[in-house]
Amino acid sequence: TKVVHGLKSTEVAKTFKKAINKKEGIYAVAGTSEQSSSGTQHSYSEEEKVAFVNWVNKALEKDPDCKHVLPMDPTTNDLFTAVGDGIVLCKMINQSVPDTIDERTINKKKLTPFTIQENLNLALNSASAIGCHVVNIGAEDLKEGRQHLVLGLLWQVIKIGLFADIEISRNEGCLYISLIALLRDGESLEDLMKLSPEELLLRWANYHLEEAGCSKINNFSSDIKDSKAYYNILNQVAPKGDEEGIPPIADRLGCRQFVTATDVVRGNPKLNLAYIANLFNKYPALKKPENQDIDWSSIEGETREERTFRNWMNSLGVNPRVNHLYVDIDDALVIFQLYEKINVPVDWDRVNKPPYSKLGSNMKKLENCNYAVELGKKEAKFSLVGIAGQDLNEGNRKLTQALLWQLMRRYTLNILEELGDGQKVNDDTIVTWVNDTLTQAGKGTISGFKDGSIATSMPVLDLIDAIQPGSIRYDLIKVEDLTEEEKLNNAKYAISMARKIGARVYALPEDLVEVKPKMVMTVFACLMARGMKRV
Ligand SMILES: *[C@@H]1O[C@H](CO)[C@@H](O)[C@H](O)[C@H]1NC(C)=O
Ligand SMILES: *[C@@H]1O[C@H](CO)[C@@H](O)[C@H](O)[C@H]1NC(C)=O
Ligand SMILES: *[C@@H]1O[C@H](CO)[C@@H](O)[C@H](O)[C@H]1NC(C)=O
């Protein structure tokens, strides 16, 4: 992970500038987007804009493809024009979740309105695939630099990148090992694992504050305003040196990104969270407690499929955001929201809502889960044999995934049915359409979503080229006798190309290489949806 997150290397450090201009604070702009046609004012925070601009400048400093817009001046509105051609966004997404975007698919030279649109499609569909909520943002909004939307999207992308290392530490268990020291009365290790990245960072900060013998903090806003907490945390994680004030220690550690003294004093929670996350990524300074006897082998990390489900639901904007697939849906609230997205009516009067009282809270959650299963069986007509509310509530992986898959599948099919004026769509309809489209373009067909040829990605690439003739550069693809690496290479290109021509694909390259029929189905379905829009 050290190599991958080059962004967090110590050089990040030196960019800190007192760049905030005098007008800092909240800007109100008269929006021109759809939502604001009613006259709504959209506001954004100037200090956040400054911090994000500095972060992007540093992150892409050495990227030759961004020379035409970087470095941006944080005191101006440079940012909003710089994102207009999609390149910076694509690069930032790929930094946050490495390998999300295939370099070969970004249009870089002699941009036209059409190739810019492609870049923006690629950026938005890739952002969606990594779990950004992009439902109300379109390419137009980015092209026109609508400030609150640009900043909202950029913050989501940055945050996903900042939290990536926390996820890794989480999956490898190393984060918990030390934080066990911070377990509160009556908490189990499992409770610790249920914490969101924000909560984990708070625990981490408090871990160091406790080690320093200082009082704890409850949040990254008002509690850090006097900067004492930062001083003590920095002192704890810093390799010991001379006594210094915060700015020099922070400089030495290379952790001055995101906050200025002003931001600390104002207690901007977003920027302070980003600051702490960056500090954690570079100097976790966690040590293994000696007398802990825990079997870490029982901790299973998140599978690729689980991550795809999670990204899919987060991109639809479910509330709360799902950080942990099973824990965060144990009261089925997110499931109800997904039902609504597939037009299954939910009787919200029957739903228990948080905050749940301490006593009997699980009973309330279980009632919700029972109702969620009932809706699935009676209204959505899902196949939920042997699945009970309890399975969702307890987070039975296999059974919960069975429901989630049917939700995702229905969501995908609904899009096709809407495009096809309500005509029923099933796997066969999709394969037939794929076969017809491929045949008309003079390319080979597939027998279904398990067809072995899918491992090479050729059918997907051919279909993309059939939908948008001339889009695939066949000179970049290896067609025969592929090694595993070459298969993956084709698949990365295929997935990025699908997103670039406008298909909102959530599946990953590995899903094609391993021919995972469910995810393969979603790829073809999304391409079919894109193909149908052509006419
Ligand atoms: C995306 O990330 C991968 C891995 O870090 C890198 O090899 C690739 O060049 C990057 N692509 C873009 C478009 O930045
Ligand atoms: C932060 O925590 C303190 C108590 O430590 C509390 O007084 C304050 O209201 C909290 N601020 C926010 C914004 O939640
Ligand atoms: C698609 O084409 C393949 C090969 O020609 C054929 O075996 C398959 O039955 C076709 N499937 C559909 C649904 O048309």
C-alpha cells in the first residue's frame, strides 16, 4: 500500500501555504442547475475549496497530463474550469482507488466537445463505481463547473482515498489490535469492528491522547478548536525530536495538508477529519499490545462482490452510508431505500426508525428485517427460500448477499424495461440482444454469461465497438494465447471503455477474467441500456 498511495508520501508536506484569502468563509452562489431553477441558493465553503485545490495540486503535481490546468491557484475559481475536461477528475479517482481507470481510455489531446463528454462520462461512471453518490450530477454540471456539485464530488473522491488505508488496516486487523486498548466498558471486539472510518479515527486520536495522558475529544469540530489535541497527537506520533510548536512538527512530519490554523479554530469538521486521516495514513504509530490473545484468523476481509454491492448502494445515496456491509444494514433501513429504488412500495409506518432505545433495540431492528423479507417475497417476488429476517439482522453473509443480488439485478433490469417501454427483460432477452448486436457488426456471439470467451473480454470489447463504432482500439488488445496478466489488461480496458461510452458499470475487471456470471450479466445489461439509448 505504500507504493500505491504515493500521494501520502512525505513530499505531500511542503505544499502548505497560507493560501486562504481574506474573503474566506461561506460563499453563496446563485446556482443554475436544475435544482436551483426554483431559486435555491447553493453555498460552498471557500476554505474547503482552498484545501481541496492544494490537495489536488500536490497529488497530480508530476502528472504530465494535467500540466494544462495545474497548478491551480487556490485563491481563484481555477478549480471549476480545470475539472471541465474530466482529466483531473479521472486522475483523482484513480489515485483514490488505484487502477479504477485505464490510462488508455482517457482522451488527452485535441479535445472536442464529444471527447470531453466521454472523459466526463468516464469520470462520473467511475466515481459511481467506487461508491460516490453521483445521482444528481451530470456531465453538464462538471463541464459548466457548478461549484457546489464539483466540490461535493471532489470531497467524496478525496475522502474515499483518505479512508482507503483505514480499510486496509481494518481488513488486516492491525488497526484493532492497538485500539483494543480503547474498548469501552461492555464493548466487544465486534463492536469495534462495526465502527465507521470516522469513528475509528476518533478512537485512534483518543488512543494517542490517552497515551499522552491528555483528555479525550468527542469530535473533530469544537473539541479541537484550541489545537491542544493536535499538538499532543502530533507529539505522540512524531519520532522524538526537539520541543516544537505544531507548525514545525507538522511540517517535519509532512502533515500540513488540509488545515490552516484558521480551519482548526473554526473547527471545520470535513477538513479536520481529512487532516487526521492523512496523519493516520502516514504515522499510525500503533503498537501491538503484548498480552492480547486474539485469533485474527477468524476475521474475514470484505470480498470483491461485497464491495461491489456496497459501492452500488452507496452510489445510489443510501442513508446511512454503508461502510460495513452487514453491520450497517442490520436494521434493514438501507434495504427499504433500495426497495423504493426498484419501485417496491414501502409502508414507512411499519418501519422502526433510529435512534432505537437501548433496551430492545435489536427487537426493533429484527422487526424491520422481517418486514424487509416479507416485502421481498410478497411485493418484489424475489426467491428468498430459507431466508428470514434474522439472517439479515445477524449478517449471514450468504443469505444477505442472496437478497442484495436480487435487488441489484432487479434494479438493472428495471432500467432496461424502462428503456424498452415496459417490455419484460430477462437473461435471455439480454443475450439475444447482445448476439444480435454482435452479429450485425460482424463479430462473434456468446452462449450466455458463462461463456468462456468472456475471460478475454473480447465479447465485451466487440459489443462496445458495435454500439459505438470505432471506439475500441484493437491495436491495444491481445486476442489469442493470453496470459492471466493480458486477460486482466483487456478487462481493465473493457470496463473503462464501457464507462467511457456511458454505461454505469459497477463490475470489476476481475469479474470478467474469472467469468463471474452475475457480474458479467450486469456488464452486458448496462451496455444494452447504453445501446438502446442510441436509437
Ligand atoms: C491508475 O492507477 C494505476 C495504479 O496506480 C496506474 O498504473 C495507472 O497509470 C493509473 N491511471 C490513470 C489514468 O491515472
Ligand atoms: C463536540 O464535543 C463537545 C464535548 O466534548 C461538545 O460540547 C460539542 O457540542 C461537540 N460539538 C459538535 C459539533 O458535535
Ligand atoms: C447466442 O448465440 C450463440 C452462438 O451462436 C447461441 O448458442 C445462443 O443460443 C444464442 N443465444 C441467444 C439467447 O440468442
